[in-house]
Amino acid sequence: MAVKDFMTRKVVYVSPDTTVAHAADIMREQGLRRLPVIEDDKLVGIVTAGTMAENSPSKATSLSIYEMNYLLNKTKIRDIMIKDVITVSPFASVEDAIYLMMTHKVGVLPVEENGMVSGIITDKDIFRTFLEVSGYGEEGVRVRILADDSVGVLEKIVSTIAKEGLNIRRTVIAGAKHGQVVNEIQIDGKVDTADLKAKLEAAGLTVDDIQETHAKALF
């Protein structure tokens, strides 16, 4: 899974000379918490809602509302932006992007190629990617099968399901439980869950859970 396939391509950004007040208005109108800062088509920084809050007068200030507005309209983004920006290549894996976010404790990565920003990937994009990969929101049946981590187990699962004329949409190895590998299988369409469970168990497989899933629009 490459970052370019899951990133947000429409990038809302500001310039270094944008005022803090204007940037705050853009964030509020667009429902955003971070904005890349671009100058001459190059990424030069990033500004976040937290950064702006840290550099705005506190509610305890003795300044009047007019004085606060004056400061916010005078202060430029270049004065408060984060200049050391962690970026990711569009050809990097989503797993690489997650690792960078976790390592650097950030929730957004501008996607940069040859100095140009081609998109942005955020923690929200990562959550949506997980839902898509897991098959969440698709109509069908999800089966959790516990099996030993040995050669031929996945083939047995797939062939048993295929014999029933069912189409496997996704297969995810979800980790280990009680010393066995958890295989999560997403199957298309209407399925007789009781009959499928019986067929899988007759093949020597342990069905940990089986349930219908319903169509649901993702964000």
C-alpha cells in the first residue's frame, strides 16, 4: 500500500506571509487543524492549531479585544511556523508513514516529491485506510478463524470457502490468540453463516466468530 493511493491530494495551504488571523479563519472554515506553509511552490514549514494557540494571547491577558485582533493580524505565519517538517514520499508504504508519525509524534505528513508537495496524509487518512483494508462498511460476512501457523492452512481456508461458490474480498492476518494465528476473512454478498461455519469446522478449522456485515459509507 503506497502513500499516494491513500493521501489527500487537495492540499489547503498558506504562505509564510499569511497572517495568523487569516490562517485561523481558513482552519475554522475548512475544519482543519494543520496547514502546510508553501513559498515559491516549495514546502517551507507547517502550522498547527496548537502552534497558533501557543502564540496567541491567552484569555487571561490584559489586552483589549482590539489589541488582540491587531496582534493576530500583524503576526505572520513565518514567525510561528514549524520549520523542521517531517515529510514522506508518495511511493513510501503506508506502514512507513505510520512509523514516521509514531516516531516523531505527529499527526500529519506532507507528501513531498522533488521538493514539491503532491498531497498530505494525516492520522484521519490512516484510520480511513485501515477501515478500507479491513473491509469495514462492505456488505457480506466476516469470519475469524483460529489456526496453527503452518504451511497449507490459508489454502485450506480459501479452498473451503471457494467450494461454496463464495467470493473472498479480503484476507487479513490479525495476529495471535491463544498461540494460534487469527485469520480474518471478508466474504461478499449474502451468506448462510450457520452453514458456512459448519463447513469450515468440518474441514478442521476453528471458527472464533462469524457475523454479517452491512454496507456503510466511510468518511
